[in-house]
Amino acid sequence: RKKERKKENTERKERKKERKKERKEERKKERKKERKKERKKERKKELQR
């Protein structure tokens, strides 16, 4: 029983890590998108001048 519990805990930890990683990636993508948008806006402003 003890061993089983330990196994479950380690698996849970691993999953948690994975999720964290995925979220980090998602945020990275989002930021990239945002930056792209910002640059686009900046370019537009430059063109208008």
C-alpha cells in the first residue's frame, strides 16, 4: 500500500510538472502573438506619418 501511494504521488507530481510546462508554452505563444500585434500597430503608426 505504501509503495502504491508513493507511485501515485510521483505520477501526480509528473503530471503537474507537465501541465506547468504546457501552460508556460501557452503563455509564451500568447505573448508572441501580442508582440506581433503591437508591432503591427507601430508599423501602421509609422506609415501614417
